[in-house]
Amino acid sequence: MHRNSKDPKTIFMSNPYRQVVDHMMAHDKFSQWLGIEVLDIQDGYSKIKMTIREEMINGFGIAHGGIAFSLADSAFAFACNSDGKITVALDTSISFPKATKVNDTLTAEAKRISITRSTGLYLVEVTNDQNELVALFKGTCYKTKKELINSSSNI
């Protein structure tokens, strides 16, 4: 995104990729529950963050792995769908090199690694407040021909 004399917030809000993600967030109750904040969206790229809350902690006193997975999955979905075509996951995997705890702010950055007409490969790095890697997610997606916005069907 190029910055100029215009207000940066106005530039960000006029971003067509952001419009797609805003539509997704408006209909994604789980990402809303997670408390996800969208930081940046570009073609094949997203950066989002959230803070770990008490109800996200497992029996070991650390954040449940599903929380970091869900944050990474949302970043993956936003990056995959940034062009406005409905895109779904085919395969995902995740590693957790470091535990997270209550009040940690996690940032997930999804980057497209490879793309074909109908599939894409993405890597998502999830880091904590100290910029330490807490999760590494890999996802493969399938792109349909259906438009995300104004679609009468979800898939």
C-alpha cells in the first residue's frame, strides 16, 4: 500500500481487499468471539492480532492450542479470500514451538507462497508480544469461481 498525502486510515478503508475481509468478519461469529483485529490486508496477505483471555486457557494454565490455530486459520482465510472469490481450506497443519498465556497478544501474518488457477499455498507465522514464534501454520486452499460478496451460496 502506497502512502501519500491522504489520511492513512482512509487509504486503508478504501482498500478493496479490506472490503472483502470486512464482509467476512461481519459474518464470522467465531473470529468476532476471538476478538480479532485486522491490521493489514493485501492480495494474498493478511496480518491480524488478538489477545488471549482467561476463557481460552486449558487445564495446564496455558492457552489452548486451538486458539492459536484459529487465529492462524483466520489469517489464512483472509489472505486466501482477499481477491473476493470464495476459497476454502484443503489441508492445514500447525506446530507450536512456544506456549502462550493470558494477556499475551498474538499476531498472525499470512503470506501466499505459491498459487495456481485453483489452489494456493500459504504460511502463517503467529508471534507473541516479544515477537517470539508461538505457532507456524501451513495451509493449502482451493479457490472456487463464486464471488464472496453478493453470493447466494456460501460455497
